[in-house]
Amino acid sequence: LDDLLGEGVSGRRVLVRADLNVPFDKQNPGVISDDGRARAVLPTLIALRDAGARVIVMSHLGRPKGAPDPKFTLAPVATRLGELLGSPVVFASDTVGPDAAAKAGALEDGEVLLLENLRFNQGETSKDDAVRAAFAGELAKFADFYVDDAFGAVHRKHASVHDVPAILPHYAGGLVIKEVDVLKKVTEHPEQPYVVVLGGSKVSDKLAVIKALLPKVDKLLVGGGMCFTFLKAQGHEVGKSLLEDEMVATCRDLLSEAQGRIVLPVDVVAATEFSADADSVTVPASEIPADRLGLDIGPESVALFAGAIGGAKTVFWNGPMGVFELAPFAAGTRGVAEAITKIDGFSVVGGGDSAAAVRTLGLDETAFGHISTGGGASLEYLEGKTLPGIEALEK
Ligand code: 3PG
């Protein structure tokens, strides 16, 4: 981005890929519950705006199916972005249609336009290279330059991430550069002891990263919905808890390969149903009643995990320990997050959900070494995969 700013962008049109895939309040539709991702891209947008560029921002939101869907409109995000920037953001009600074309054409120097959700167009996520390239061509028509500052989406081979930079002169935004620098440090030279904390609902989503990290870590602490498949693999009954039956054998293999380095919860908060009002009790992880489901790790597990975290020089954390959005099941995530803030070392919070947990639980963001905006992207980086968005920028 500094190179682009150095060339001078006043009066030039710059297409910025941002990751404005922000979470919304489940009780209040249209209300953004965590605007961290929008804040993270502000320095890039402000630098371009203040340099007199005509800034066209594009993003996805959620996973609509290639057609307009009001549930996934970026309109509320345009309003929020305008508030954060302190200057209005023009919103186009389509992505490459007549409204976007008219508004992109009418932009004045220093104005910012947000296009409607990229994923309202099949060309964005198509597996067909020609279909994606055609859509990328339509986006590229709007601008002279392309800046990718959507770290959270660099692992997607999508038109706005992978194909637009093949057409326009392209630059990495400051967020992408910072994220890659930090993750590179953690991947290549983690200071030992290195402890990884994984949560979230599915083992299958995390299998590749578990396999890639096992040889490198001193301890891998597993909480969240995925711990129940591991507990089952240890021979415990897990009641109505989340379970991936087809992954039990794989978890058994991982546990034996890890030789004690995978640490599981020893107690869980088990509820009668998935609800904040449900009756809940803390039980040993080996004694989850048949009619209950685990929705958080218990206090003994928090103490166990905090002990392992306390001795670490490097901690990477991805995925909540429980259903932190519901107050009765937030203590596990809070306890583990607090332990991470206290280490005498470097910590990275990887991911949409864990980063949102830090902010919604009101934890001190500055107490973490780095809070990544990328969930899947940071995991795929740690796995050592080639990220299509980074590869496209390097070409
Ligand atoms: C994320 O939330 O991790 C990014 O915004 C990417 O979203 P996606 O998983 O729907 O591609």
C-alpha cells in the first residue's frame, strides 16, 4: 500500500477487497455485534481517502447462494463503516450492476463507495475459472488499482481475491502484511514452549491443522464442541453433546500419536438443552448424563488449561471453549482467554469467533500479542497451505 500511495493516487480509482464479514446480533437483526473486522481495515481506507483516491470497497457477507438475498445485505455495514471513518460511505445496491457503475463513476476524490455483497453473484465463488475471470473483469472495470486488505478471505480462490489482481496492478494492504508477518513468525520460529488452544464445533474442520501442528507443539488443548468427539474416542459417553461419529477413530489415532500432548477437558458444563435458560450442571467429562449436552468446559478444565498456557512462550488460540454468546456457558472461553493474556510470551488469537469472543466478553484486546481477523485463513496459513489471495499478490 505504501508503494501505491508513493505513486500518488489522487483522483485515481482504487478497488479495495476488505473482509467486512461481521457477525450480527442474533436477537436484533441488522445490528452488528462485533465490528472488529471493519475497524481493522480502517487504516487502509483512511490512507487512500486522505490521499484523494476514489475508493471502491468490496466484501462478502455470510454465505448467500450466488443471488441477492436481503438477509446478507452489506447496507448496515456501509452505515457502520461511515461512522467509523467519520465520513459517509456511499452504498451501491448491486455489485457490478447499473447502480454500482453509476455510483463508481460519480465518485469524487476522497469519497468511499461500498458495493453490495460480492456473493450475490455466482461469478465470485464459481469453481469455473472462466466464470470467475468474467466477473473479475466486471469488477476491475471500476478501477485503476487493486488493494487486497481482506486477510480473512485470502484462503478463498474467489474472483475478488484471486482473479482481480490478475487484471489490475495490485498491492497488499497493511492488514494483510501485518497478519502474514505475525503468522510467519509463529509458524517458522515459535518460541518454545508452544501451546495451541483449539475450540469450535467440528474436529473435521480442524483436522488438517491438528495434523500439521502436532509435531511442533508442546501441548494442544482441545475445548469447544469438538472436544466431545475426542472424549468419545477416549471411551467416554457424551450424552447429547455435539459428536462427529465418523471422526472418532481419527481422534483415537491422533490421541495415540500425540502421546499425551493433546489435553482434553476434565469437566464440562452439561445442560438439558441449547438455551441460556436451560438447567445446567458441572460434571466430570467422563460422566456426562445421557440426556444432557456439554456447552462449555468446566472450572477444573479451565485451571488445567490455564496451567499449560501459563508456562508457554508462544500461544495460538482458535475457537471458543463453549457457547460464549450465552452467559451461562461463557466462563470457559473467558477463563482460557484471561490465562492467555497473562503469559510472559507472545500470543495470537486466530479467528473470527475467538476474536469476537475477546471483544464481546469485554477482554482487554491490547493484552494479546496479535488478534487475527482471519479464522480459516490463519488456520490454513498455519497448515502451510498456499493461500490463493497471497499467491495472487506475489505474482
Ligand atoms: C471468515 O469469516 O472466516 C471469512 O470472512 C471467510 O468467510 P467464508 O468462510 O464464508 O469464506
